Amino acid sequence: MHLGVFNPVLSHLSLEESLKYLSGLGIKWLELGCGGYPGTAHADAKVLSRDAKKRAELKDTFEKYGMSIAALSVHGNAVHPDPAVAAPFEADFRAACELAGQLGVERVVTFSGCPGDGESKYPNWVTCAWPPDYARILQYQWEDVLVPYWKSASKFAADSGVKKICLELHPGFCVYNPETMLRLRREAGNIMHANFDPSHLFWQGIDPVEAIKYLGDAIGFFHAKDTEMNTHQVERTGVLDTRPYTDELNRSWIFRTVGYGHGALDWKRMISALRLIGYDHVVSIEHEDSLMTPKEGLEKAVAFLQPLLITDSAKVDVWWA
């Protein structure tokens, strides 16, 4: 396994400054946001996919610092019920797929998206089965929108050279847990994978280790981000929390730098579970800890994770076998 970093945390720096800084920390892999919610601070897939000279300059900059691109990320909602919102996300996704093929990057990371209810202007994330209205909304979202979209999008991605579309399991979107991930994979094909981010599972009450084993080779990428559960608040109001992320003191949970929500043993168990299912790619640090500056949070995460990774993928012969 390799340690990497998701680049939005360094959006205040240029790409070259970011790569120089990361290489000084011993990092060799960058997850490159190139559209959608991650933004285009360091790369714009719509520009790069159509400009061979700029692509060559991008590759030269990575090579200068001995760095590689772990994945292209364009998290968005291409099935948003408002076409004016969906269209830019769709354009970014398609451009990222084309760029991935041109650069030889196997993975594109995004969200599954969430439609509305058939008539609404905004997404409608269904979290319960009753009253019956919700079952009808789910049926519409999956059968009429989500599955048809991803069947088409996955074909476009594969034709462009993408090997793995990695959907981040994120509440608020239709694919938010292992079960919904595997459902869409059955419907849209094995190019569909999970971008496994334990921070979004912790607060749902999901055990990341069991989820890793359940998903198996459906995991195509991994985000290293933690969640701190505020137990006193969970006991009073539960885990569904619409308070702003800036209201850290009163929320049921907040995102933290790895090690500040769960300890080394929890992360060792996750890394070992990844090894058991054969994952041997990048563990990408995503910094969203509002209690730490980007520099402090990132450097603490690097220091925490580097000793925990299993870096030798060779099989070992054991005397008792």
C-alpha cells in the first residue's frame, strides 16, 4: 500500500508547490481533483483533456518531484433533478474520464448522485421505508434515473480507458453504504467500485472493518479521514445531524484528522482488512478537520499513518503452512 493525499487541502498552493511539499514529507501519490466539488485549483479536466501541451506539462511537473497520480476526482451530482446543476457535473465527469485515459490513470472518483422525486427541483435522499411515498421515490430514483445513468456513464468511462469508477459512500447520495454500493454494481457492472471513506461510515454505526470484508474487491480506492462521535449528543438526539459543520461543540459528530476520532488499533484493523481483500493501492489522506489548519492536520495524518501501512505486498512463506 502507498500513502497519498487528496489535493483540496493544498488548494492555497500551486501544483508545483504542493508536489514539492508532499515529496518532502515522503509522499509519492496525489489524488488530483480536476472538477466538481474538489474544484480545479491544480487541474481542470475540461481543459487538460483537450490540450496535449498542458497534459505534457502536468506530467512533467509530477515527474520532476517523483510523484504519481493516484486517481482523478470529480465528486458531483450528475443526476441532480435540476438540469442546470447536473450538466456541469456531467461535463466534468466525462472530461475526467477522457483525461484519465490520456494519462493512463485507472481510477476516477465521484459520487453516485441523488435525483429528486420526479417533480422536485432538489435532490431527495430517502432514509426510511414508510410512509409508502418513500418507497415510490426510491423506485423512481433507482429504476428510472440512477441505474440508467450509470449504465451509460460506465460504458463511456470504459471506452475512455477508465478501469474503476470509484463512488464515495456518502450519505445524501443514493450510494451511501456497502449494500447500496453493491446494488448499483450489480446493475451497472463491475467497473463500479467503492471509494471507501470510513469517516462516512463511523457516524452511521457501520463497522469499517466488517464493511471492507463485505465489499471485498468492490473497493477501488480508499480515503483516510476520521470521525469523532460526540456520545453525549448522540444519546440525546441521534446521529442524523443537520447542524452546520462549524457548530462542532453541539454536533453529534465531526470530521477529524485520522487518529483524533479513532485510535491506532482501529486503523491497524482497517489496513489489515484491506490487505486481506487484496487492496494494494493508495490510502489517500483527506483533510476536513475544522479544528486544525491544513498543514497541521495533514502532517499529523502522515505521521500517524506512515508506520501503520503494510507496504510489502509479497506473499510470505510460513513454516507452519
